[in-house]
Amino acid sequence: MKRGMMTATGALALMVAAAALTGVQAQEIRLLAGDTGTGGALFEEMAKSFEEANPGVDVVVEEVSYQTIVESLPVQLEAGEGPDIAIITDLGGLSRFYLDITDYVDADYFEKEWGQTLAWLRGGRDTDAIFGMPTTLTVNGAYVNLTLFEQAGVPVPEEGATWQEWAEATRQVAEATGTDFAMEMDRSGHRFASLAISYGAELVDEEGKPVVDDGLRAAIEQFVEWHENGTMPMDLWGAVGGSTHRELFSDFLNANVVLYFGGSWTLAQMDTEVGDLFDWAVMPAPCGPSSCTVMPGGGAMTAFAHTEHPELAGKLINHFAQPENLDFYISNEVEIPSAASQIANGVEYPDASERTKEALATFTAQIPKMADAAYRFQGWRYQRAMMNALTTRISQVLNNELDVDGALERIEEDVNLAIEAAEGQS
Amino acid sequence: MSAGTQFAAAAGAVVALPARLVEPVMYGLQRLLGIRRMPWVFLLPNLVAVILFALLPVFINVFYSVSGSDRLFPWDRPLVGGANYATLFDCDNFLDPSTCSRDLFWRALGNSLVFVPVQVTAMILIALLTAICLNRDIRARGFFRGIFFFPVMLSPVVVALTWQWILQRNGALNGLISSAGLTPVNWLVFPNTAFFWSVFVTVWAHMGFYTIILLAGLQAIPRDVYEAARMDSATPWRVFTRITLPLLKPVLLVVFILAVIRSVQTFDELYVLTGGGPGSATMLMVQYIFEVGFASQPRNFGLAAAASLLLGVALLIFTGIQMRISRSGRDD
Amino acid sequence: MTEASMTKTDMSVSAFLMRRRGRGRFHWTDGLTYAYLLLGLVVMFVPVLWVVVSSFKTPANLAEFPPTILPFSAETAVVEGFDEPLPLFDVVGEDGETVRLAQIRRVGIQAQMIDPADPEAGRIVVPVENATPVRRVYLAFENYTNLLASSGNQIWRYVFNSLFITVVATVITLVMNSMAAFALSKYRFRGSNVALVSILATLMIPATVVLVPTYMIVAQLGLVGNLWGVILPTVATPTGVFLLRQYMLTIPDELIEAARMDHASEWRIFWRIILPLSSPALAVVAIFSILSRWNDFLLPLVVLNRRESYTLQLALASFQTEYGIQYEILLAMTTLTALPLACAFIFLQRYITTGIASTGIK
């Protein structure tokens, strides 16, 4: 009994000691990466040469769930906690926590490569400061099951086809082949914004105020009609409430839907899971009455103002931004490059399949077609507030809790309230 | 040696050494303060924890509710007075949520007002029926008791993912239905079915706990009471309503209060299962508070805090009424 | 309905409702009871079983509708000239004979096949509806090995973190709650009611609602990313104090008086007399503390911001990424996190349920 007691106490003491052991080294830089794609592995590899060049510096790359980046990281930053560097996707919303790294990087080079995206990181502030490095560019887009088109004998709409033409064509295909649904779209305000902007919605004006216009109304009406006539299933936008993100890409993987509107980040999954099951392709952006726009997106690597080693953090970002590291990263991550020179010269993807390379080319070809409104929306500090309002309110319209007018009114009110609340006037 | 004392011995062993160090300290304190102040010494650690991690957060919430901005620290937040409350109560017609500025708050409140009575009633009826069945002289009693208790041990996330996996369009339930030749139903797409399943899943996950408590209550009723009733040849239904139920009343009351409090606090399971949908059909109060104050960007701590305080007041009023009813019941 | 039949139903209903440990013949109400309990068995247990079985399915098998009961995988064959093994199909030819062919590629309603025994014969085009895949029961353990491989040795870190939090928080809860319960049940002093009510009132505060202020306090204490930041906010459970106090009220005061006569210190009375006598209630509080600490999600999600401090539940949630749910890994992880509890439950089942019962909420 006595020995048991001793062991138990000893074990407890050990556990306490182990938990207390959080080795804090002299110069440790913590980098937080979401676990999508290759996660942090590539950065870890690229950091090695930086560590060699700067003895005594230890770069710790931590992979966390994407949810942590979106939900927990902002609260942590608010409390002055969190990593030194992170790869984030809410570029504008977190703006006030960023460290100004202009002095530690080659500012001209950054401006030349990422001019437009650097503005997203400024969150509407009037400054030329550099707050980080955009890592990848993602593009929303439509995946189409070509085999189903072939079997139905319906011609695949050409580049420049409108959303309505696509809806019509996919409906015919679905009918002819007994496929469950014609079109699906991720339950995400970001995906919906692609449709809305191509229908002429501004979403945000130059002053950073929300815009609810006829374009948005037309897009919502169109969207509701598709759900009512069965073009789109209720599972995604109808069944879930609030701002919850949902996707059903498995429907496309299993050929249950003819067209799936998602984004460039699922390419790798297409390669491994669809394989030879059916022919597929990424289509050029469907057009609306206003433009043929899809939303851009993507991550950026930023350092935070609370870091104890601002110079090191800035230099590390500069290190990752060097051309050879950029090329290494993009070609291994199989993503669309974000730097101007890479877009211009193209990037090699040695390990990707032919289909994936074609799809990447199609995605990249959409970038010059993007409307100004899309860029402005992407860089808006209150983009997430607008996107949450869009998903919440559209779901309510689909469930007859609101009419379209009511939804538009609420969307504007929601965003204005969020802005007021954030600025402390309430 | 029963499992209970074994457990106590094991737990005791883990804390034995620190306890040996504590004893002289406590004895010293007793000499210093006198026996009359000792209860406060015993209370102190728990009270400190309660104050620091339960009462203080509530007070911070009170402050949040009268201040604005998305800043976390109270000293960074400007006072805005009753603006957050005014926003919540900004309604043209209180009976129609869609006329309110924060219609989702009122919808969530309405949903909670339906969900809580339905879920608690279903929970208590099913738990009582199960307890009565388990109280009979049946085979494999321990096994069945265990089966009903098992889901209580699962984490809410696991519970929700399990049922989502079963209820989805291509899930097991629809597989079963279509192999029986019926048309599959997309369960989580329709407000009514989604509401039904959110009640079902939460009852499924928690009923075992209440069953065990009610079972204990049933077993505590002395047998001779029944014997006496049988002598008087009272009809058995009468025995149930006149003897079993009244004797079970104190236990039922505890079960009822616990079930209501936990029902009002329902969040994790439904957040993963339905996300509050379709539309806002299964969005309950706590989820609304979570979405406004945590999941949205920028976070509106002020509005969330105001909503949570209103929820707290509602719960307090409920408990007060409950206490009064049970007290007046005792006077009969 | 006649008077007589009324009494009869009445009788049976009552017999059902109040019979305890009845003796004698098998009554139809027994049948009803067993029917209800078996239904309960199906409803309560089959969903869990379904998740466990599904966790052994391959992604392709998981995507099938209607789902298969047992995990299946396609039988494959290595055919000359192809790098990958090809899936086998039983194909009904035009003459009605069945041949076993290997599929090279499927395009919609047609498939290109090849005879594995005679690859020289060339490709055969087969309508998909004539081909049925050759399958066998296959347990996809790779779901588990992939999971362990992808998290590397980290998984043991998560297990350790979960265990550490659970054990330490439970021990602290037991000591603190029982000290408070002792004070509130065995002493009469001014303010005891205020203390009791203020502890019990915290029962009404949903943890979700005070998440942000709690996080702020944890941050101010410098405990973000530290396992103690999850342990400390959860130790003062109101139910623990309540249950223990109710139980201690039933312990006769004479024991304490006698001990005081023997000059035992108050702490000694508590530690040597009251605590051992309260072991059934302590066990119940321990069980609930273990369950809720093991399953905790929201607070750890915010507080534990380093991967090395993740708990199993956080790791489980991280498989549900924005870009899609990897069901095969998620199901495997679900099974893994619930497994320790299931094992503990099998051993402690009788004890857990009788323990709760013996506490007797009075």
C-alpha cells in the first residue's frame, strides 16, 4: 500500500513537472499554420536555411486546425497572446494586430510582387506599411462532371456562358442521366459573393460601408429560385443555420451533382479520390449580367505586434518571400501563385496530374477577369461580418422565415451593427 | 472491499503525501483562528475558485453588456449605457420576431421556449418509464442499466457527429428506409423533422443520467408501503398515483430542475448537428449568444453579454417560481 | 368499454407500473418490459456500433448508398502492363455467361475491362449495369494507421494531456468540493446559506456564455497554452458540492462530537472520518468530473493554443476542417476517443450506476 502511494505521488509529481516544462528558448519564433493542404511542413523545411544563417534562432512551426485559426486565434490576439507569426485568411479583419515589417523586408520587391494583396492586409488604413506576405491565391470556381454531359448528349457551355445557361444545361444533364442535383455551392458567404458580384452587387463601397443593391437582390432571388425548382439541394444552404460553414464536395466526388461551385483548394482531393471514375474539368467563371467574376481568396503570413523578436519575425517572412522559396512552396503545395512574377512566368508542378495542371491553368486564367468589387470585398475589414450575414439571412429566406426584401434589410443592418459594435459606438 | 472503498483508497493514495503536509498547517490555523472560523478555512479554496471563475466572469459580462467595441479587456471598452439592451428590444411587435432588429434573438428565445418544455417532458417521461422497467425483476438488469447510461459518457461532439452521420441524406437511416421500399427523407432539411431530431438526440444523450437517479428513487421506496396498500386492496393504478408518485416527488423535483437547467443550456450537440438550422429552426439561446459573441467577426461581446444576462434573469425567475410551487405543495 | 374490462386493463397497467421483484409466472407485462428494453438496446447502442463498424470502411465504401452493413473492399488483381492493381468485376456477357474481368477505367455508363488471365486479348467495353464488383469483407485498419501516422507521436501527447487534465482536475475537485461540503454540512455559522446559494447559483451559468470573460481571466493569470488554464476554471463544480453536502448531512454528528472529545483536529475529523464515510458520493462526483473533463471542448479550444497542449477532443475536432470532412479518419478518431471511456465503463458499469443510486439525492 505504502509503495503504491509513493508511486502514485511520484507519478503525479512527474506529470506536474512535465506539464510545467514548456521549454522557452532565448530566441524562439513560433509560426502557426492551419492544417489544410500540406500544413506547415514546407515552411518548416524552408526555415532550416534561415536557422543556419541565424545561429541561436529556433523556428517552431505549429500546425493547428483551421477552426483554431478562424475562431480562437483572434481572441488570443485580443488578449495579447498567440504566436509570433501565423498564416491567416481573414486578412483585413485581423489588421490591427499586425506588426509593421516594412523595415525588415525589401519593400519595393514586396510592392512589385503583391501590390494589390498588400492593401488587403492594411484593413482600410491609409498607409504604405507592409504587414505581411500573401502565401497562396485561391480562386472560387465551378467543377463540372464532363462524363455526365457526354452521356446526356448536352454540349458543355462555352467560356462566357451565363449562370442561367449553366443552370439550364446542368438541369438537362441531371434529368437525362438521373443525377440527383444539377448544381451545388459550398455554404459559404465567400462562394456566394462570386455569384453576387457577377450579378452586379458591390457589397462594399470605397468608404468601407456595406452596399445592398439591386445586384445583390437579383443574385439572392436567382439563388432562391434554384433552390425552389430543385436545381440546388437544400442540404447545404437550407439545412444549416447561422454562419456555420458546410460543404458537400463528396456529392461531386460521387457524381451526385453535375456542377459543384467550390474552390481551387480541393484540386488535390480531386486527383486522389476521383481518379479515373469520370472526366471532370474546372470551368471558366460563369457570367452574370454584370461580369464574369469569381472571388479571389487566399492566405497571408503575418507577424503580430506583441512578438518579442520583431526583427527576426520580419526577416523570417522576408526569407520565405525570396523567389526560390516562393517557387518551392507553390509547386509543392500545388496552389495558384500570388506573386506577380510567378503569375507572369508560371510555376512548374512536377508532381501534379495533367488534369490538375489544366484546372490550375483555368483557375489562374480567371484572375485578370475579376471585378474590382471582388478585390475590394476581399480586403474589407468587415468582410466576415457580411459573409456571416449572407449565409444566415439567405438560409432564412430559403426556409420562409424572411422574404428577400427583409433579408436585404437585415444584411445591411447586421453589418452596420457589427461595424458600430467594433468601433465602440453601439 | 467494495469498489467504492477501493476507489477511495486509490484516490486517497494520490493525495496522501500532500495531505500529510497539509495537516500541520490546518492544525496551526485551527489554533490561530479557533474552531468557529474553521468552516471558512474549509470553504476558502472552493469559494476562491467560484468567485474567480464563475462569479467574476458574470460581473465582467455585466460590464460587457453596457460597453461597446470588440475589445476584450474591460479597460479598453467605452461605456455605451443601455444601447445593447435597446438593440435587443428594438421591435415593432414583440409577438412577431421578424419585426425586430435582432430577430434571431427573439427566434432563438421562441425556439428555447418550445424546445425546453418538449425536451424536458420527453426526457422525464422516457426516463421514468425506463426506470420503472429497470426496477422490475428482469434478467440482465445491470446490462440494460449500462446500455441506457452509456451515451451519457460520450462527448457532445461525438454524439452529434454520430447522429449526423446516421441522419444525413445518404446516411444509415435513409439506407434502412429505402431498403424497406419507402422514400428516404432528408431529415435535417425540414424544420419540423430537424426539430424532432434535435429533441431526440439530446434526450438520447442525457436520459441515462436521469434514469439512474429515478431508479434510485424508486428503489428507496420501502416495500412495506406497497404491502400495506395491497392489504387495503387499493387499485394498483391508485397505488402508483397515490403512493409511488408522491414518494418519488422529491427525486422528480431534483430531476426536473436539473433537466430544465441543462435543457436551457443545450448547445454543443445542436451546434454540430444542425448548426441551428434549417434557417433558424433549431437555434437556441446559448447558440445565439455564442454566434454573436464568439463565432462572428468582429465579435460583439456587448450584445452577447446583454442576451446572456437576460437568459440568466429568465432562469432565476423560473427557479424562483419552481421553489415557490414546491414549497406551497409541501404545505398541503 | 365495460366496467370489467376497465378494471382488467387497470390491473395490468398497475402491475406493470409498481411491480418490483415480482415472483411467479411469466406475465405479459414482462414481455412488454423486455420488448421495451430491447428497443432501448437498439436505439441506444446500435448508433454507436454503427460508428465503430463504419470506422473500418474504406472511403469508397463509406460513400456508398445505401450503405453496406459490413465493411467491404473491392477485390483487385495485378494485371501485366498496369502499375496499379485493378479492381475485379463479375461481368454478365451477352450469352448470359459470367466472366471475371479487371476494370481499367470507367466512363459514365461504360467501362473498359481486361481479362486478367489473358491480357493479350485486349480491352473489352462493358456496360456498367452488367458488371458487379467482386468484393470481400475488409477491415480498413489503415484508417487507424493513417491517423496515427499523420499525427505522428503526437497522439500520445494528446492522450497524456487529456489524462493529465482529467486526473488532476478530478483530484482537486474532490478535495476542494468535499472541504466545502464539510463546512456547509457539519457547521452552523453565519453566512453559510449565502455561501451555499452562491455556489449553487453557478449551476445556472452556461459555460458557453462566460467563455470570453473566463478566457480573459485565464489570460491575465498567464495560463494560456498551459494545461492548468483548463484545469483551474473547472474545479469548483456546484453539483459536486451539492451531492457531497447532501451525503454528509446523513453522517451522524455524534461521530464528530466523539472525535472532538478525543482532541482530534478539525482537519483530522474531515480527513479521517468524514471523507472515508463519504466514499460513495466521492466516487459519483469523481465519475462526473472524469466524464466532463475528458469530454471538455470549448474552453480547451480557446485556451490550449499550442498543438503540444492539445487534448484528444481538440485533435478529433481538427479533422473537421473547413475544406471538408474526412469521414474515414473522423470516424476512426471518434472510436478512439470514446474507447477509453467504453473500457472504463465495461469494468465500472455496475459500480457507476449503483454508486449514483446510492448517493440518493434527497
